[in-house]
Amino acid sequence: MTAHRPRRGLSLRGRVGSLVGLAVGLAVTLTSLAAFITVRRGLHQELDSTLQRRAQAAVKSAEGNPRQLVTIPATALGVAVDVRIGLVLDTGELLAIRTAGPPWGAPELAVATGAEPSSMRTAGYGGITYRVVAVPAGDGVALVLAQSTEELSRELRQLGLVLLVVGGVGILVSVLCGLTVAEAVLRPVARLTAATEFVAATDRLEPIPVTGDDELARLTASFNAMLAALARSRARQQQLVADAGHELRTPLTSLRTNLDLLAQSVRPGGPTLDPEDRDALLADVRAQVLELSGLVGSLVELAREDLPEATAVPVDLAEVVARSVERVRRRAPGLAYDVETEPWEVNGDPTLLDRAVTNLLDNAAKWSPPGATVTVRLAAGELSVSDEGEGVAEVDRPLVFERFYRSAEARTQPGSGLGLAIVRQAAQRHGGGVTVSEAPGGGAMFRLRLPGRPG
């Protein structure tokens, strides 16, 4: 079965040009129609007014004897050659001033009998359309003038043709102008489209040059910001993968070496191992597995997305601190722990908060000399953990919360360099922050601030 490719519609440039042409065409059409109607009405009114004036002038020239109008030449009455003129009597008789009289009927007879003061109408006669006016010319007499509207209709047809041609040319020009303007306006959009296609084809996140300060320029700047964010995210991912691979390589190599030695010792003819050496190798393997498990768990924690709403529950940070202190006390029994906490309720992820607090305490225990005291204080939403070690050098403080970062002194100590990164991640996901400074009695002091309310 063949897939049907979707039909490609009109381009945005074509749509803009068409819309401009349609809008201008509608405006031109309405304007032309209004002009035609206005001119036609004006010409008809002028014709009616002229006929009315001529009829009144002819009646005045009769000097009270309307029947003598029959003997006066039409040209002497000031009417044009194409004007028919005649007298309609109240008896229903027509006295034509010319050989062919004007069209007449009931409206003109009503004027002759005095039933109507005057009449004005359009009538056909002999296949020609006339504008007919009738005015009283005396007792029982009405003067009727009829002028052909053929000349007027011809002029209106010419005007309509001119308006049609001008309107059509105007619409064509407007469409061309619309296409030109659309091409100029949409040129930045075309550049943006080409850039997105280039990114999709080459996977290279190169910014687009920004020109101007209009909406399209701001759109381009926003797109460049998105590309920069994607580039930073990709760099962080690549760095995370590279650092994780580097950190995993050493324990995996050591684990494989120890497993190879254990496997060779049980093969026929292989080297024999003393029970003490075997137990030492097994203990080393177990420690390496635990180290790998912790490293993988830290990586998974750092790879988690933002805090889901479903896991955000009220958590008493003081209880979290108490549990973490007991856990670390069992791991490092040779230290003293000075703990003072106040209830503080945080809306968050209890597992992540527990992990962050435990990491801070583990870090303090790792760097404290035997018999030292780890000081823990929780007040007004700020948890401070101080040790009595050598502290964090000024140059290392901005970097200690980065993933896999380990100072020169820390490289000789166990750990993956992910514990403090998890602390910062937990703080940020809960709307707080974490800092490091020098403790009052020497050593390092870490402050974890989390928004919440007193418990």
C-alpha cells in the first residue's frame, strides 16, 4: 500500500500576497461601485433638473397661451435635438410640437387635469428609453418633454468599463506589491527556517545573525537563546558521559582483575591462593561492587528530571537530619556529633532530601580527623554542617558542587565527586540553595537553605 504524500499548500508568501490582493480588490470594488452609483445618480438628477428647467422656461415663453407652443420651433424653446416635446390636453389628446411626439400616458394626463402638480418618469417608446417630465401649461394643458437616455447610458457604460479596467490593474498591482512586501517581511523567517533545517541536517547548533529590533529579530534572538541552551545541555551531557566513563573505568578494571584472579585460582593447574588472600580479594570485590552501586545510584539521581508534583509531600527537615546523623554515626563512630535542630516543614521529595542531608554529613565525616566533632545546626530553614578538617580552598569553593569535581587533596580519598552535586541539585529542585565557607573553628561549613515553614 502506497502512502499518500500530503499536498503542498500555498506558501506563506503566496497566502500573504493573496490576502493583500483580496483586501485591496474588495476595497477597489466597493470604491468603484460607490463611485459608479454616485455618478449615475448625479447624472440622472442633472438630467431631471435640466428637463424641469426647460419645461418651466417653455411654459413661461407661452405668455398664457400654451397652445401657441405648437407653432414655435423646438429649437426656439431651448431644447436639444433629441428632446421630444408635446402638449397633453385634459381631453386625452396629444398635440405634438414635432412630427413624433413624446411618450405619454396616465401620469401626464393627471398633470393636464390638475390631479398632479407635475410628473417625472422613465418610459420606453419605439425601442428607446426616455426620461419624461410633465408640467402644467395652463387650464387643461400639460407640457411634456421627453429626452432619450441613450447618451447617458453610453457614458455610464464607458465609466463602468474604465472603473473595471482601473480596478483590475489596481488589484494586479496590489497582489504584486503584496508578494514583494511579503518576501521582504518573511526573509528573516526564511533564514530562521533554513537555520532550523541546517540544525536538523547537520546537528550543528550555530546561531543566526540578528538584524533589526522588530518582532522577527526578537524571534531570531529567542531561537539563538534556545540553540545556546541546547548546546549547553549537550555539553553537560557529553561531560557527564565522559566523567562517568572515567569514574567507572577504574573500579571496573580493578573488579575485573580481582575476578580473573579468583577464576584462575579455581581452575585445574591454576595458581593457588591462601585463604587470607582469597578473603581479601572477596572483600575487595565486595567493596568495589558497593562503590559501583553508589556511583550508579548517584548518576541516576543526577539524571532525574525536575521534582514531580506527585512526590512533593510535607517533610519535617529536623526528622530527616536526625535519621541522617544516626546513619552517618554508624559509618563513622570515631567522631562526635553536636546536633541542634528546630522543626522545619518542607514541601518536597523525602528521598532526595534524605540523600542530600546524608551526603553533607558523609562529606563532613570523611574530612574530619579522628575524635573531631561534626557540628549540625538547623534553624529557620537553614541547615549548616561544619567539620574540623582542612576546609575547602578558596579556589575550589565555586567548583565543589560540580559533577565529578575533586580537588587535588580529594583525589586521594574515596568517593566519586557526585555527593555535593546531588546536594546542589536537591536544593535547586526545592527552590533553595547551598554554599560553602570556612567554619568558625577551621574546617568547612556547608549551608543548605530550603524554603518552608516552622513545624
